[in-house]
Amino acid sequence: MALQAATILPSTLSIHKEGKLNSSLKETAIFGISVSNNLKADFNPSSSWNKDLKRRLTAGSVRAQVATSPTVNPSAPEEKKTLRKGNVVITGASSGLGLATAKAIAETGKWHVTMACRNFLKAEKAAKSVGIAKENYTVMHLDLASLDSVRQFVDTFRLSGRPLDVLVCNAAVYLPTAKEPTFTAEGFELSVGTNHLGHFLLSRLLLDDLKKSDFPQKRLIIVGSITGNTNTLAGNVPPKANLGDLRGLAGGLNGLDTSAMIDGGEFDGAKAYKDSKVCNMLTMQEFHRRFHEETGISFASLYPGCIAETGLFRNHIPLFRALFPPFQKYITKGYVSEEEAGKRLAQVISDPSLSKSGVYWSWNKNSSSFENQLSQEASDAEKARKLWDVSEKLVGLA
């Protein structure tokens, strides 16, 4: 077949007889070469010799096309495309729930974790100690008790060139036995200043980065707590969370011109922590109301279970630290290890089935996730709006 086509071409080009090429041969392709009007041969199409030549040309070109035309699969390039790794920022990832989550999500091989921590060296050692592969994490300094540090972290993260697909606000300060308030760099009570205001500024600044993400599912996750949810047994253990009319927060939580507590009351370290968790859950819902429909970002909170053995309790009394784990294991049956809690938070980061926005996620005894109900205060839309407005002013966004 190849020889026949090869011998036809020179014969065709050497024809110099009067007449015009039959219109059916004006665009004959041989080995992909088009014999066009520029290569017309003048000859008498009625002669038997030319009729035979026409037959041979047509047959030869068809056979050549069949033999040489490759099969084109338009979808082939799409099949070769691979989705890039997701990029997640986790605050407080040097210990406890944050570290367990960083390990769980990094081990999938599908995510790069930015461990946003106050103590750089501690975070590096922690990552190595649990076996997180170096290519799957980066440590960046962040002190949520300093709004300047929050802004510096945002600048540093942007300079890294990494996109932001998920932000996890996890870090927390818990000072249950403190008799006097401690303050942040800007003069806010430490628990609320760190757990709420620091995360509020971080989330607001990084919202633009989340909007730019081309990842299939963009998420902002704020870790809540059952202790701030007063429709539960644990949430009713005194002192109960109560934000009141936010007069203390509106006054700056500085303890000078006003109270260091959000509700304007007497200082209580345990209550300050619980109040900050209510703020976290209200903030998540306000983010959802303001930005979900516009951006497609999913905003969620969660309670991963009672992590009875965690560094969060390091400032509690020794007797509590000794008795609380067995109490949760054998009496309430609510005990959850840091490893299991980390896997649950990793689910909220990446599981497509947990992508619903405006949800407070919890888990039952069978480790099945479900949408939990928030208390009346932790779901108060008007209070959430007021908290947002006051918080904006305190962190310098309004």
C-alpha cells in the first residue's frame, strides 16, 4: 500500500495535458499531504488512462489515510491531570489536638500542613517526634496573644507562595485556677484575647486567601467546646459560660476601666475559657451568614470529644489531672484520645461528607459524625452580630 501511494504522487505531478482536474480530486490527501488547486494537472478526464489513474489515486489515498491517521482521544490529557496537594494552616499544632490533627492529615500524603505555633523549636521537635515527613509540613511563628504577630504571620504566609485551602483555628489558652487575669500584648484578658480575638483577626485577614483558592472544598474551621454549650451536662458545670450584654468586651477587657470578663463580671479563669469558646462558635456562624453564599467557603465548628489527657489541662490542679481521665473512661464513657480526636478534626478538614457550612460537628460513641445543636446563647444571631462588630473595633478592622 505504501509503495502504491509513493508511485502515484510523482506520476500525478508530472501530468501536463490540456484539461482540468476533476473537482473530486481537488483536495486529495496522500500521506497527509493535500493535493490542492495549486497542484492541479491539466488532462482530459474522459480518457480511459486518466479514469484508471483517478481510481488508483482515490483508492491509494484512502488506504494511506487509514494506515497513517492516529486515533485522537480528546479526554486523554484530562486523565493525566493530578490534583495538587491541599494546604492547611493549623494553629497550636505543636501539641495536643493540633499536633494529632497535623499528623493525621499529613499522613494521607494529600496535604501540606503549616504548623502555626508560638514556639518554633517546640513545633519542629513535635513534628519529628510523631513522624511527620518533612515535605508535608512547615513551621511558622504565630503568637495569637499579639495582634502584631498575627499580622506578621499573615505576611509571612503570603510570602511563602502557598495557596490557602483550609484554616483551622485550634490553639487555646485555659487558666482554670488563675485568681487574677493575665493580659495579651494589647491588654485583653489572655483567654479571650488569644482564643477569640487573635483567631478572629487571623480569620478575617486570611479570608481573602481562602477566597482565592482553587481547591474543590475551601474551609474555615474553629474548634469549639462542649463546656461553652450550656444545653449539655458538661456545659452546666459551674461556672457556666455567659456573655451577658458584652459590656466587658466592649470596654476592652483590660480590667482597668472595665472588667476583664466579657460579661463585665468578676474574673474567673475557667469561665473566661468557656466564654471564649462561645465566642468561637458565634464567630463561625457569623462567618457563615456573611460569606458562605458569596464565596462558597464552608465555615464549621466542632467538638471532637473529651480529650481528658491533654496539655490544655496542664494548668489545672494535680488531683483533677489524675482523676479526670479515668472518670471519662469508666464513668461517662466520653473519653477520646488525642489521636482519635485528631482524626476527627482531620475529617472536618478533608472529608467531602463534612463540607456543610454553618455546622457544629460532634461524634457519637460509634465514632460517627453528626450535626450537633448549639445552646441558645451559642446560636444567638443578634449576639453574634454584636460580637463581630465589637471584635472588629478591638482588633483594628473598624
